[in-house]
Amino acid sequence: MTQKKTEHVKAEAVKEKVNVEELEITSAVRWRKENINAHKFQVPSGAVFLVRNVPLVGLVAKGVIPLSLVTRAIKMKVAAPKSVDKNDPFKNVKEDDIKDFEKMLNAFVSVAVVEPKIVTDNTDDEDVIPASEITFIDKSAIFNECQKGGAEMYLPFL
């Protein structure tokens, strides 16, 4: 904890007449449990996952998802439905767009799904699900559920 933060915590504790030195450090497990705001979500295939809302900006900042993939994904999610040809919905979609969107979904799902654990790489661990084993439709549903109202705010920056 920084000096400034420590002073702030001590100042708050004085206001509440609490001795900071007696307070217990918050464990990572407790922090996640109290701040994750996870909820159960059933995907189209019928599987149920414990998911949490995930801001795309945070994933970009951490280097989990490249900005170029997020830009393309948001354009596909928000802008594309308005310009989709009902007779040929894939008319303006390029193969690279779909591949990039799939990569972004794999990374997103691995962070958004709390349980069971999802990973972006293949694994022999039976307690872990590789994102490649989850259908595109289920991953898209998770993305839409965990980005409710979030994607549209990025449009001005694209």
C-alpha cells in the first residue's frame, strides 16, 4: 500500500474510531468473492456457467485482448446488425473477421466465466474446459451477457 493510501486509510479509521493496526488484511479469495458479482447463466446449448461482467477496456489494458480484436468485435456486434442483408447475412463478413472474433471470444470467455474454469489453450486437465470446445454460439451468448450495455459506449472511439 502506498504512503498516501495508508494515510487515507488511517484517517478514515480515526473518523470511525477504529485502530487500523487491528484490521485484518483482505485476502485475494475474500476480495474476489465479495467483488466478483457473479451470476449463473445458461447458454443456448443448455450448459450453465457462473459468469461475471467484464469490461473490455480492462482486458485491453491488461493485454489479454488486443485493441484491434475488440474494435472489430464491437463493430460486428453493434454496427453489423443494422447493415445485415436479411437474404445473405454473411455478405459483408470476411473470414478473417470471424477468426479474429473467435480469438477475442476465447480470451473474453476465459475471463468472464468464473466456473468452471475456461482456458484459451488446449489442456489435458479434466477440471478445465478449453475455450475451443465451447461452441461459437455459446461463447457469443456469454459475451453478450457479460457486456450488457458495454459495447455501445466504445463506438465513438472506433
